Amino acid sequence: MAFPSASVSKNDRDGPALQARAVQARGVEEMISLKPLTRRIVYVLTFELFAIALSTALLVSLAGGDAKGSLPVAVAVSVIAVAWNYTYNLLFEAWERRRKAPGRTVRIRAAHAFGFETGLCLLIIPLYMSWYGVGLWEAMKMEAAILLFFLAYTFLFTWIFDAIVQLPTGHAGAIRPGSGTPAM
């Protein structure tokens, strides 16, 4: 059974308020539909809030301290990661425009990921060294553990988020409202 779209006022369509409507999709009875910018903001905020809580717990176990000592580091790392993500992608996309690249190959995507993670490590390792009073090797081991954690966390979080919040209309994997089938 397909659910009809909820009525949306002009203020809801034009404002930043999220629009919720029910659709039958991927075995989920209801999905939340957001404008693309709102979806990105909700994604980043929820991703980072859960990341801070989970990475605080991981840092507590790695550093052997308490949550009070690791929470500020988790928040700082989150802020650094968001700022670096924004900055790195601006620079990378400017580089792509200068190259007039027709698309992102697997090789370009791998270089993008490697460059992003390398830059993030260079920003975060000194923070671990300073905050926890550890040497370079110990800080690198902490960062490696966090990196592996985020590899799994990002995959799972995105999977769950996409099951709850509908992809924007026109996206290759988006669900056509009321149909339960991907839009093509």
C-alpha cells in the first residue's frame, strides 16, 4: 500500500523546515523526505553527535582515562574533521575543475580518500600527543584505531540513515514517492 504525500504548505516548501511524507520504500513503511541541503545538515549533525559519543568511549578505552578526559578530544576531533572535510573538498573540487576531469575514476576516488585521511591524521595526531601526553607512535596507534572504527561506523550509519531518510528526488537510488521503486 502506498501512502499519499502529506500536504505541505508554501511555508514548508520554501522554508528550511523538514518535510515529512510517508512512502512505501525498501520494506520500510515510512521514510522522511528532506530537501537536499536540509538532508546534508541533518546527516552531518546526527553523524557527528553519534560519532562524538562513540569515539569518546573508544578514546577512553585507548587512553585508559575517563569520559570527562576524552569528551573534549572527541568534540575537537569532530570539529576538525568537519572543517577539514569542507576545506579539503573545496580544494579537491577546484583541482578537478582546473583539470577539466570528465568524472571521478576509481583511481581519483582512491587518491581523494587517501589525501583526505592523510590530512586528517596530520591534524589529529598532534592533538592526541598534546592532550594525552603520549609519543608519536602511541598517537598514531590511537588514530589507526579511530580510523578503523570510522570506516565501519560510516558504512553502518549511512546505511541506516538512507533507510530512514529518503534520498533526494532525482538521485539514482531515490525512491519514487508512492511507488516503492527507485527513481531512474
